[in-house]
Amino acid sequence: MAETASESSRILSEARASLVRQQAGGRRVGGKSIGRRSAELKRLHMARKAARMAFAVMAILLAALVTGLVIDGIGFTGIVVTFLAMVAAVSAFAAFPRLKVPELGALNRGDVRSMVARTELWLEAQRPALPAPAVNLIDQIGVQLDGLGLQLEGVDPAEPAVSEVRKLVGEHLPGMVESYRRIPANLRREQRDGRTADQQLTDGLGKISLEIDAVTRQLAAGDLDALAVRGRFLDYKYGDGLEQTAPQLVAPKAEG
């Protein structure tokens, strides 16, 4: 049993190392974290996985110990079976469950911290489908969302301005990215009105980045009246579809 306990310690050590590798650059949802809130969700997910691994290993060891006491030892075969059971349990809990990408419609729900975390996680998952300039902007927006989230946590959620800003972050920003993703890949670099869909997306994200920065500054200054006016403007600008910012992001429907 001492040998089995030693093996279990080694397995848990390897499992922790595997989790660290996953966090540092292994396979995970959407690649690297663009903000602290999404990284927090990932750490929580990994911690739950590690807890499940430890519980499974301890349960297997306890079962082996009880079995050994009942039948007066489990022998070499029992030790091998116990070891293989621990390996299987650790491998299963290391792979599953995977961290799910939030649904688009669920981003602007819950408190501010949850909204920012889900939006960052959703944006991370879209990065592989975006052009390089847009990816750079997504990374920049992730940092901005952390700052905006901190400012929103200090404001009464009932303020109308807060609701409008939440729409910008949890609806209009991801909506712009989703509109781009619906365009067939072979059409994204075709020029329409002098710009490609790639360029329109990059321009639109750049404008939203500027808006988030301006809103964060107004929140920091406590100017909620000005922010309420700006919120209504943002909802008008980005809320009625994305045609206001990027009129050709949605591919035209085929005729006939």
C-alpha cells in the first residue's frame, strides 16, 4: 500500500503539472486569456478539475485499502489494478469536463464581474477566426474590459447609464464579431464600398475600443449624467444591427 500511495502522489503531481501546462499554453478555450476575469474563470475551472482528480484518487486508494483489509492483502495484481484505475481516473478528469464557451445570448447576464468574464471568454474563443489586426484589438479590449468592470462595480446597477454600457460590452461588441464570423471566409477579403469585411471589422473594433476607454474615464470621474447621454448614443450607434458601424459585415443573401 505504501507503494500505491507513492504512485498516487506521483500521479497527482503529474496531473498538477498538466494543468499548469494547459494554463500556460496547452489546449484550452480560445487560446491565451485576454483579461483577468476570463483567466479567473479558467483558474476556477482548473481548480475544480484538480479537486475531482484528488477525490477520485483518494476514493480508489480507500477502496483498495478496504479490499486489502477484507481479503488480507490485494497482492501485486491488486496494486497494478489500483494504479491503472488511478491513471484512468486522473486522465478522465484532466480531459473532462471542458470549459464551455458561453452562449452569445447569455453574455449580458448576471453581475458585472460575470458579464465581463463571460464576454472575455467568448471573445477569446473567436480569436482564431479573426484577422490579425482584429486579434490585436481583441487583446487590447480585454484589458480595457477589466478596467471598465472595476468601474462598473462601484456604480448602482439601477443607473440607466450602466444598462446601456452593459449592452455595449455584452451585446454590441460580441454582436459585431459574430456578424463577421457569419460571412463566408472566401468573401471576407472582397471589397465592398472600398473596404473588405476584415477592414470593417478592425475599424469597428477600434471604435468600440475608443468608446470603452471614454466610458471608463467618465465612470472614473463619476459623471453619470454625461454617461447616460453617451449610453443612449452608444445604443443608437451600435444597437440597431451593425450597419451603423460596418454596413457590409453581414454577407448579402443569395437571390432566388
